[in-house]
Amino acid sequence: MTQIAHLPSRGVIEVAGDDRVAFLQGLVSNDMALAAPGQAVWAALLTPQGKWLADFFVLADGDRLLLDVERAQATMLAQRLTRFRLRAKVTVADRSDALLVHAAWGGVPDLPAGAVAAPDPRLPQAGWRILAPVPLPATATAEDWDAHRLALGLPDGSADLEAEKTVLLEAGFDELGGVSWSKGCYMGQELTARTKYRGLIKRRLVPVAIDGPVPPPGTPVLRDGAEVGSMRSARGAAGIAQLRLEAIGAGSLACGEAVLHPRPPAWMRLPEKAA
């Protein structure tokens, strides 16, 4: 059965105009030329030093690109994009009140007129992203979607990544198709490329099974008393933690009053010592 959930924590930024693709191409981590009707692109905006600021899905709709982004980051993202506009023939506007974000999984959803949709580009099991001017009939909740994405090991913006600290390759952007290695330069590209080709990643966001009370975000993760990471998002007995590579292969880790068991998903590529 297809599950559909409205995601009130998500907003929409519209980038329109003749230069919309070229404008975003020079700013974000993925290839904007791939955004087309029925084909979304997952990308991130980085600091000049290559650290995460925001990530979003880009859906094409006529002469505009729609960015499905964390609602709490929509104003910041719109302001930063506007700052880089210069002489480009683009307009940037927050459409969070005009378009509602939904996720669907478990089957192909029936779409009403006016909806813009595309498969989630990260994993086939992740389902669909849908933007609609009215709420769609819901068969699931935002909490159900959160449990689904945690089961797949998918990070969720600021719930898992830290602004101006997290490097994309720590958060699975390589394996999940959030970075283009063949397009031209973009802001933060130099560090992103260096971390890949020099193997500089020392930690990863990894799904964990939680045995005990759910630790609050930021709770230190310990291995034999030494700190090896921190807890990020969680729901029930499933969560995501940021862990040093050498701790991922451990059978169990302490975190607050709970024990964490790392569960790297099949899509995640890890060095042999961490697998």
C-alpha cells in the first residue's frame, strides 16, 4: 500500500528565470542539468570551506526550479541565493505557504492536478517527493516518514548534520548521489573533492539500533570510556549517530543510559577497517 505523509517541517524555495540552471550550477553540489520533469536532484549548499549549510531536493516545473528544503532553513537559503544573484536573470522566492511538501513510499502515488512530483533520487526505497498546492489525502504521518527514512539510514538535514561543520562525504552524499564529480566548480567544491580523492574522512553518520532510553541529540558516544562520536536523530529503537570510523565495527557503544549497535546499511561504502 502506498503511504503518503504531509511534511510540515519542509518548505519550498522557487528559483525562476532564464539563468536558473546556470545560477544554481555554480553554487550547489550536484548537477542542475539533471533536474527535469519527473526527475529530482538532491544537492547541498556549502560554505566556501566545503562545510554543509543546507540540503534540498530540486524539482523542475516549467520555467522554474522548486527546492524542497527544511522549512527552518528556507529563509536563510533564500537570502543566501539572492545574495549571489548579481546580474543573473533569476528570481528567488519563498513558496512555503503556496506549496506543501509530501513524501510517499511503498508504491507509486496518485497525483492531483497541480502537483509536482519525482522519485526520491537517493534510494528507490525512499519513494517519492511531492509538492502540491493543497494537502494530499494522508495515509501516514510525518513521524511514520521519519521512521521509514531512519530504517533506510537516510540523514535528515539539521537533525543529523551540523551547519558549518559537517563535510558531505561524512553524511553519505557520495553514495546517495548528492554530489556530482564531473560538473564544473561550485562553492566548497575544492574541499569536497579533496576529502574524496585523498581519503580524508575520519567519521560517518551511521544508523544505530538503540537498546535503552533514547539519548538526546549531542549525547557523547563512548567506546571503552573514550568518546568516539555523538548521537544525532532518533525515533524509537532506531537512530543515527556520528561515529569515528574505527568505532563503526564495534559490537556495542555506550551513549547516555543506552547501548548503541552500529548498523551500516548496504548502500554505505566504508573502508575495510570500519566495515
